[in-house]
Amino acid sequence: MRNSKIKIKNVKLAFVILIIFAIVLLILYYNFVFTPAFAKNNFANQMTEITEENEEPIFSIQKILIYSSANAVDNSENQSLSNMSISQYSDISIFINNGETITDLTDENTVKELYIDNISIDIKSENGTKLLNYKNPLNFGKYNDISAPENDRIDFKIVNTNEQSENNNYDEPTFYTDCSNPISLGFLNKDLLTNYSVSSDSNTISFNGKVLQEAGVNLEDLNCTLNFTIHIVNNLNEKFSYNMNLNVDLNGIYDGYTYKGSNTSGSEYYFFKELN
């Protein structure tokens, strides 16, 4: 019986092919076995780290106050109430708790930077111009015209001392480093009804929430949800964020105005500490 032998005519070529085949196997192993396993472990470690970082919250939403009313502007030349523009507004105060886990003021629970972005407004009615921006807290509950924030972002000036507080211009977005004042915002649905004329059997008009009823405005069309993200950077340069979904319910505004408040509690109101 004759033994058959495989003869390789080009040993170098065979060696190169073998090396290439080994490299391909390593690449496939890296892509389909090692990388997913590494990513899974890395993701699990990150989740564990995030959970540990957020076990004891530094900042949380403590209380929210919302005042809602409306206003009418007479644009007729002779003040005859024949060309009215009606707007609805809501003033919002958001109080931040920074003393739940830390009783004294430290670099960890004092604010170095505060800003709001990712602003969107969910509302059924397409009438009017919808705006959300900072509002001077001294004008809380009063009708004021506001403009859209630059670059869809509200940047707050941080007040660090009593002297700065006394000399500060509160027409500009302002927040105290110790969280002792609320975040003050104004929502305005401007000119939701224009060219409104007072009926012939009435020569008066209400300059508050009652005007919405007088003009036959459906409140279900005006109830809205304000969406935005509050960002905080503390004096350790640690970053925190909270995604706010704030429902503005106008039920009762036909009586002139509504003033609603809620004390918040629970983990859903904690600011999320981001990993650096």
C-alpha cells in the first residue's frame, strides 16, 4: 500500500495564507465575542456607578407654584373695545431643595451655574405665539410681555453674596448660590385671540382670566405641558440635570385667575447626577 503525501510547492505562500486566516479569526472574535462582552461589562459598571452616585441626591425639586390669568389689550384708535388682543399667561416658581442630605452649605450643594434648555410646549391650540422664558419675580402675578430666550436657552446669573443681591438687576435671570430663591419663569400665549370686539349689549371687558370666558375661549385648547431641562453645576464642577414636564391646568381661570401649588416628594423629583 502506497503512502500518499501532500506536497506544498510554495511554503511561503501557505504560511502567509495561514497568518491571514489567523488574523481574520482574531478580528471576528474581537468583533463578535470580546467587544460585546466588554461593552456589556462596561455598561453594567457604568450603571452601578450611576446608581451609587445618585443614592443620596444633592438637589431636588421642593415646591412648584403656578399663577395663571389672562389679559386684554385694546388696539382700537378710540378705545372703543372694538379691536382687542387677548393673551393668557402663567407665572411659575420652582423651588430647589439642596439640604436633604447636606445640612450645611458646602461646595457640593451650592450652585456655580444654572441654565435651562430643551424647551418645548405641548398645547392643542395653534392660535397665538407660545413663549417660555425667565420672568422677574417682582412681577409675579402681573401681566408682562416676554420674548423668546436666545438660542432656546435661559442662562441664570448666580448671586453669591448679600452685596450682589442688593445690587442685582432682577430683570435678568437670577439665582442664588444657596438655592434660597426660586427659579422664576413666565409662560405667555400671546395674541391667542385678535380683533376681538366687545358685544353690542356690553360695554365692559375683564382684564383677567374672565375675559377667556367672555370671548368663548375653550380652556381644553389652552391647557398645556411645558417641557424643559434644568441644569445645575455645583462648586465642585459636578453636573446635575432634571427633565421637567410641567402641566399647566387652567381649570378655574374663568373666575379671574388660578393659583396652584404643590409640595413635591419622591425620587422622581431628584436631579440626576451626571458622570464626568
